[in-house]
Amino acid sequence: MRGFDAVVVGAGAAGLFCAGLGGQRGLKVLLIDHSPKLGEKIRISGGGRCNFTNREAGPANFLSENPAFCRSALARYTPQDFIKLVQSHGIAFHEKHKGQLFCDDSSEQIIQMLVKECEAGGVTRWQPCTVADVRPLPDGGFELDTSQGPVSSPRVVVATGGLPVPKIGASDWGLRLAKRFEHAIVDPRPALVPLTFDPDAWAPFAALAGLSLPVEVSVGSGKTRTRFLEDLLFTHRGLSGPAILQISSYRAEDQALQLDLAPDLQLDKELVEAKAVSRRQLGNEFAARLPQRLAAAWLERAGLDATRAMPECRDADLQRLGRSVHEWQLMPSGDEGWRKAEVMRGGVSTRDLSSQTLESKRVPGLYFIGEVVDVTGWLGGYNFQWAWASAAACARAMADSSAAV
């Protein structure tokens, strides 16, 4: 039976980074993944250019049943730390929007960077390789039954990711293992996911598919209200775009969306003021303030005649029309599911893990990092930063525990 200082299961962002850092800190590391392809989620991210971090990433950008859990790891491995690593590999990048950093060229550069980091650490990589069982040994450590033979190690790192995008190999292996070792699981659900609506109710808007505009979207009220100012995208089945992906992580099943389709305007006032000076038709005046297709659909929804001259419109109708744009409430019927979700909300409960080391409090030597943990970031590079930060905390802790033996 082959022995290693640490076995990392899952060769995605967190697993690759943890294996490389652990190896460079003197650990003999085995990295295992069931997929023949390496880092597929990295490859498809950011439209193929990998939004690898966000300059502004901090605890406030993450959701969890314990929001403070991510604080320690994020503080000890920052976006600036990862940026330095990217620069040291000569990878050119740019800031696209709100601190989001993308490769100038291709996501493949990040994958190859992580492979080189693993090579620098002498990491052994078995791929494709499946793990049929993980058994605790009586004197500590673990024995793993793999498709390439049995392996023993005092440390096992679960970096198997979440459930989104099953076609690239998403698996619930890590969640099943955590359950078997009696860890609590926060119910997984799709996050950063487009929302869908009843087909009949959505029929008036289906023709707007492809239309995008900046909006304010929110859920809740008072102190519990969450809002984002981002772009909205109409689809044939519902709504998508950054605004909807962001709010989908926060929205409860029974919560309606509140949308302001013109957050920089005060249409109820502006339309009444325009009436006093404009001789245009209502449709033309309205379309000067909203995308034309949306303006036409909105007037039809409001039951107002687009060809009516502005001076002939009632102030009350104009005010009602303007307010409706700022106060659109609608109830999604569902979402696009794991197939279209970018990340998983929920996962292994943080109450069973150390925030300093990501080690299980129930099973010494067992670690959980990355998306499999109940820590979910905003859209825009935050989830990758959690992958790097949790991996770094874990690798550092494993190397320290090995040196202490």
C-alpha cells in the first residue's frame, strides 16, 4: 500500500492549489480526481477567461449560516496574494468591472499555473481515478480504496466542489462522505442561477429575450433587505444577468423580486414634466427613457395607447406608468437548476469545521475546502478567492501538523 502525507480528493481550483502549496511546504501529496479533464470549472469560467479573483473580496461578499467563518482564511490569503502569484507566472490580466479580474488570454493559463505549482511541490496526480471508500484507521489516519489501488495517509482533504454543471463532472461525493462521518449538511441549492417564471405569466415578456439593461433588484424589506445594482437580462423563460444571479443566492423560495428598471430616473415625475413641453407620442417619449422594446411591452402591459400625444395623457396615468417601472414585483416559479447554476449554496456545515485550518472537528485529519463547504460568494471572482484562501489555510495547517509530529 502506498503512503502519502496528504491525499487531496478533487482537482478543481481549491484542490489543485492546496496540493501545490502542501507539496511546496514539504508534504508528500497525492491529488486524485475522477474526471479525465483537469479544472473544467476553471476552464469554462468567465466566458473562458477565468474571473480568478476580485480585488475587493472580503467577508461581506459571502453567504453562510455562519457568516464570520470565512473571515480567518480570507484575511490570511488575500486577493493581492493570488494576484502576485498570477504575475509571477507572467499571466496578463485586466479588471473588467467592480474589481473583477480576468485573464487577457485564456482560463487555461490559470490551470497550467496551478499544474506548475503542483509540479514545484512534487505532487503525484492520479487522473482519472475514483475513490470507492475512505476508512479511518484505528491508530489515526485513513485508508482509501482507489481505482489505482489502496492508499494510506494521516490527512485527507475533500475538495470535490458543488453540484452545479453536472455535465463537467459535478459530484455529491464530498457531501456523502461528510454525512457518513456525521457532519451536518446545510441543504444544497443552486445559487448564482437564472430565475424562471410561469410560461403563461411570462408570455408578454418572452419576446424581450436578449434585452439587457441596468436595474436595481432587491428581496426582503427593512433591515433584511438585500439589493444589487447590476445588469438584468431577459430570457425566453425568465430573467438572468448579473442582477438576477446575485439576488438568486439571497432569495427564499416564497419571496417576490422587487425590480426598479430605471434606477437613475424618477419616471413618475419626469413623464408629467415632459407632458408640459413635449408634443411627441407617449410611446416615443417613454422609449426615450427605456429600451424601445421594453417601453412598447410596458405600455401594452399598462393598457396605455402608445400613439396618444403627450398633452392628451392624464397625469395620473403617467404617474402610475412611471411608478410601475420603479416598483415591478414578480414571483419566480423556479430557477434553471444545477445545469445553469454557477455555484452551490449550502454544503458541509461550518460548525463542524475549524475556521483556522478547515479541519473537521469530528474527524481529526479530515479537511473540507472550497465549494463543498457552506460558504458561497457573490458573482465576480469571489468564489475563486474562497477556493484559494481555504486551500491556503488547509495546506498551511497540514504542513504545520506534519512538522509538529
